[in-house]
Amino acid sequence: MPVFNSPEKWLQRAIDSVREQLYPDWELCIADDGSTAAHIRPLLERNREKDPRIRVVFRGENGGISAASNSALELARGEWIVLLDHDDELPEEALYMVVREILRHPEAALIYSDEDKIDEEGRRFGPYFKSDFCYDLLLSQNCISHLGVYRSDLLRSLGGFRIGFEGAQDYDLALRFVEKLKPWQIRHIPRVLYHWRAIATSCASREEAKPYAYAAARKAIGDHLQRVGERAEVLFMPIRWAYRVRRSLPENVRVSLLLRAGTTAEALGRSIERIRKQADCPESELLVVAGSPSCPNEDDEGKEGVRFLAPPAGLAGPSLWNWAARQAKGEILVFLEAPAEPKGEDWLAELVSQAARPEVGAVGARILAPDGTVAEAGVVIGPGGAAAAAFRGWSGGSSGYVGQAVLIRNPSAVSAACLTTRRAVWEECGGFDQGYGRDLWDIDYCLRLREKGYRIVYTPYAELVRLEDSPEESTEDRERFRLKWPEWIEWDPAYNPNLSLEEGYALAWPPRVGRPWRE
């Protein structure tokens, strides 16, 4: 815990919250960063005398939060380092839950929890129920943050906290940690184990309280991308605590867009025209799959880059799309299950730049309904006993739950409303599962990719308006999906068990997570 001129009341409360922990084997390492407030030294010395587990160092000069954190780190003798700000609180079960996770997962090296905010009256609000580790979301926002728990040997080998990243020193640390770990070494505890104090000088209360922190975070993300050899730029977003990583479009990559004809010639013609105008990849072709019912638009037949496919009779769902994919020439396949029109520029380049990443299996876009509401922003597994579009029906202007409707992230699945994948990956999976009749084959494909270790990416920077509604899911396909993926339906790692399966992103009631320290 780094300390500098902390308000007496909140500093004492932070210390007390550690002393009240159910788990007793801890030490609290405090570094005072040259405080000038008269109450700081007596308060810290008083607490040190009261409890020998509290260790304190008084720095001779103010060096900033990174330097102070390093001074506190020098005092630490534990195998694990927990980060706590000087005016925040831990619930009594925080360290108990951390140790429980360590014992159950000895391979872990980085652990984080859910968090909320707490005001000056002790009222809690604004809970952030997080997904399990989500790399692309970490590049969009610091989703590890509080409660952050780090193996001390690795933390020290990385040189501790870096000077020059004040305000985002924990973000920078998390990014440097992630570079050294496998995904299964990063553990998420789906419980609120940290209360972030919302007072006038805190980022929890006002986004503009520490503007330097946003610049430091952008620099930390950029440094991380350089270290891992990624060609990308980091951009600020209108949301102050969020960022966009824009990746470079690979050269000479051939793209095939496979568009389902739909039911009306008007919607199809509009879709073809907009896609052709805004297909910002030089090497691209558009294949219109007539399917059944067929709806070719003769006016578009023979236009540059447009081909109409007439599939054999009887093909539908995954068998139709498998056949269509074999007619395509591209290395990147973009499946569009119904006529849709791009809403902005660079949508195809965004999809392709994400899908070209070797660790990515499939990419989905932000899909809007004709009335401007969100039709899909990724897919959540579990609702209705199968799957549902994330943020469906939310306002198109909404940022979603903690920004996730407008941030690049890794859901468990995306749908064929817009599904982009590399041909090599599609072939590795043997195409789409033709055991499905019409529905859920796209979600099944994404889960199969996840099992193979690929990431699924949702990007809001490819945005399309769907011109026709999707039909109701078939009962047979839903039952097949339930039998095949029961563990995912019970616990979607890209969602959170504290959130509802009946009403997306609302609190689950009754709770789906128990309290093991009371069982």
C-alpha cells in the first residue's frame, strides 16, 4: 500500500479492512511517500505498534506512486503480492478467497476479482462483474485492476513498478505479467473482493480526476504491443478509461464474402451495393448464396467481384454454408447470414485485420437492427438453455455493460450474422457441424475453436445494419446444442455467474455463486 497525504479516515479504514480479514496469514507493507500531512506518521506508527503484521517504511522524498509501491515491495516477504490503494477497502473474505484459489490452482501466477465502488457513507454501488481472462478486453480497458494479486518472484523479476507510468502503473504491470504467462495461469474470482473509494480526488468518482493516468495507460498498451511484436496503434476513445487497438491490414490477403440472399430483392440489392462500395480490401469477392427461398437480383449478376451461387437442392444451414465456402477463393471467409449493409468505412479491413491474427479463430461485428437498436454485440452462452445475442435491444448509443458493447473483447462466440474466419482454421475444424439443421451451428463452431485454443473476437469497429430478421431457432438444434455444450451453458467464461441468464447483464437472482467461507 503506497501512501501519500491520505485522508486520515480513509487510510485508517483501509488498514482496518486488512486487519479484519478472515484469513490471518498476511502482512501489510506500507510505504509513505514523503507525506507532509501531520497525521500520517503517527497513524502509521500507531497501527504498526498495534499489529506486528503491519510493516512501514517512510521514504525521505516524494517519488510518486510507482516508486512508493516499489518501496513497499521491498518490505514484502510473502509469495504473493496484493495491491491496495490507501483509501480503498477489502471485504473480510478477500484474502480467504485468494488463498482458496491459489490452493485449488497452484499453477496460477496472476489472480484478479470483481470489484465495486464505495462512497463516503459506506454505500456500495457500480459493481463490475468481470469475465474470465479476456486478452483483447485487457487491451481496451484495465479489466484486471482490483483486486490484483501477483506472484512476488515474477513481479520482482520484471523489475517491479515502472517509473513514468504513474496512474496506470498497475495496468502496465498487468500487461507485462500477461506477456509471461499462459492463459490458464491467470485466474479470475467471480466475487467482489475490492471496494474502490469514490471521493472527489478519486478516479472512481470523477473520470477527469487524474487525466495523466489515461496517457500513461495508452503508453503502457503501446509498449506491450511493441514487446510482443504487434503492428498496431493505440487510440483514445470518447470513453476516457477505454482504448482502441487498431491493427494493420495484412498485405495481399484474398477475402471472400458469402452473403445469404434473404427473401426480398430490395434488401439484397441494397446490401450488395453497399458492400461493394465499402469493401475496403483490394483482393475481395462477393458470393451471393441463393439458398431456399432463392432471391437473386438479376441487376447485380455479373458485376465486378459479385458471383451468384446456385446450391444443390436440399442444402440448408451448415451444409449450405459448407458448400458455399468450398466455392470461395479467399483465405479469409466472411459469412453474412442475411442481407446487411455496412454502417461505416473500414469495416471489412477491421474484420480481416483481426481474423488474420494467428491466435484468433473467428471475428464478429456489431450488428444493428433497422430501428437502430443493437441486434448483436457478441454472443452469451447460457440464456434460454442455449445462447443469446449480447446487448440485444439496447440502444445503439449505449456503451453497454462497463463499455463492453463498444470495446473489442473476447466473447465465447459470435454469430453468422457476421462471422469472419480464416479458411485454414475452418478446414482444421472440418467446417461447420452438419448435425445441426438450421441454427446454432455458428455458435457451435466458435466453441469448437475455443476448445482448440483459439480466441473469438468481437469488434464494434465493424458495424452493419441487418436488413432482415432472423427466424426463430429450431427446437431440435437447441436440444443438440444443450447436449453438446452443458458446461458452457452452465458457466460461460466470457460472462459472469453473478449476472443473470434470464435478463442479460442484470444481477442474477437468486445468486448463482455461493459463499464458501460460510458453507
